[in-house]
Amino acid sequence: MKLIAIFVQLLLWLRILISPVLGSAVIAFIICYFLNDLNYYVIYSCLFIGLVVGVLWAEKVRKGVGLSNFLGKVIAHRDIDGPGKPYE
């Protein structure tokens, strides 16, 4: 059972990690688009920066609030569910 818990925590950690990496990939695409060149140095540096930021953010969340608690608050936010009754 502990193996499953570790696997779930790993997936939650990766879920937090992936958003800065994807954001930096979009930034690299925009830079390459405006340069009219597929510059691998720009792509690799942006992805590396996104990876470092993602790892630091995921570790800060893991040590602070907790992965499942953090993602639970993000998923069940009142703005996403729309206006209405408060939580019951």
C-alpha cells in the first residue's frame, strides 16, 4: 500500500512540475517564431529554466502545504465551480 501512496505522490509532484515546463516551452516557441529560426539553444535554455522553476516549486509545495492539499485547493476552487452555495 505504501508503494501506491509513493506513486500517487510522484504523479502529483510531476503535475506541479509540468506547468512551468510547458509555459517555458511556449515562451521558447514564441522566441523562435519571432527569430524565424529553430534555435536549439533558446529551446533548451527555456526548458531548463522551466524545469528548475518547476522542481523548486514542487518541492516548496511538497514541504509546505502538501501536494494533495495544494492540488485539491486548485481543483476545487469556488471560481471554477461557479457562483452558488458555499461549500457544505
